[in-house]
Amino acid sequence: MDAELRSLEDKVSQFVALCHRLRADNHQLRQQLVLTQSENKQLSEKIGGAKTRLESLLALLPDEET
């Protein structure tokens, strides 16, 4: 009976440790997600600005004559 209780206690301890590790991993992944989303937004804004500038430059080019 004591051996069974010790085995159960060990399993519960391992489970608790796993839960703590997964919680920490989840927190870290959430932080990385927020950072990546922010970087993605900045890059999208840069692409939008570049697109606008290119369109402005293209509008300044003379039309092709055939």
C-alpha cells in the first residue's frame, strides 16, 4: 500500500511539474505571438507605403506611344 501511494505521489508530482512547464511554455509562446503580430503589422505598413510610392512614381512616367 505504501509503495502504491508513493508511486501515485510521484506521478502527481510529475503531472504538476509538467503543468507548470506547459504553462510557462504557453506564456512564452503568447509573448512571441504578440511580438510577431506587431512585426507583421509594421511590415505590412511598410509594404503599403512602398506600394503607394511606386504607384505615384508610375503615374509620373509618360505613357508609351506605339
